[in-house]
Amino acid sequence: MPSQRRTPLATRKELADFLAAVERRAYKQAFFAARDEQVALDAVQDAMMKLSEKYAARPITELPMLFQRILQNTIRDYFRRQKVRSLWTTQVSSLSSGDEGDDHDPLETLEVQSNSNPQGAPSDQLQQTQTLEIIEKALQKLPHRQRQAFLLRYWEELDVAEAAAVMGCSEGSVKTHCSRATHALAELLKDKGVSL
């Protein structure tokens, strides 16, 4: 029997450390998508539970992509349920359709670190916090797919192929969305006096 080389599986501690490391970014992704704190918290918790229950025995190197897919699917499921509830409620109550559309696409990650510059002067910390708030607001103005591609590529640091796998689109689409997002963000931030 030929010997097979196996990638080491994640330990319980590695899994716990991974989940602790992605928690804040995952919450930001879910919050940007759902615009609701409770829904975002529930989505992150559900995604973490699914990863722990179904994929804990996978190699640690596979966890980031698996978690992103699970989180994206959890957010999509929320919007599907909302759409079905809206349709059902509309039919029952005979009210006019409050079409929520299919524009709701999951997005991913912006980590705002309140302690990212602990040695800096308070004025520097305040400026950094204000700049991050401006960036967050600018991100919210992007179309969903552009925001998703941008966050996956530049905040989650996924490569183009990984981002395409998470988004369920071609690598060319990811590049196009990222390019458009970068230009749109640059303009939005320039209008606010922020240069990156």
C-alpha cells in the first residue's frame, strides 16, 4: 500500500484560536450585509458552530476558506428567509409588495481595531478612528458585489482565485469588481478629504 502524505489536522486550540481571530471581521461582514446587529451576531455564531461541528477535523490551512463559504451561505440563507417571509406576509395581508429584491449580497470584512496603535498619541488614535469610520461608511455605499470583492481581497487578503470561489464567480469578475470598488472608494474618500 503506498504511503499517503497527510496535512496535519487542526487541533482544538488551533480551531479556537482561528475563530477568535476572525470573530470581529466576520461580524463586520455580516453587519455590512444585513444592516442589523442581531442578525449579524446570529450569522457569525451559526457559521462558527457549523465550522466547529462539520469541519473541525480539517487541516488548519483550509479553515479560512471554509469559514468564509459558511458565513456567506449563512448570510444568503438569512436573505432568502426574509424574502420568503416578506412574500408570505404580503400574500396573507394583501398589502402591496415590499420587494426586497435580490440585490442583497454577502460581503466580507473590515476589522476595526480599537487598540491597533496603543502607543500613539490620543489625537492620532482619534484621527485613525475617524478615518476608519469614514472608510466604513464609504464601503457601505459600494454596490454589494464590489464591496464583497474588495473586502475579501484587501481586508481578508484572499487571492483572486479564493475570492472567486467564495463569491461563486469567475476570477475576471473578482478583478473587475475590485477595480471598480477601488476607484469608487478613492473618489468617496477624496470627497471626505481622506487620501490613502
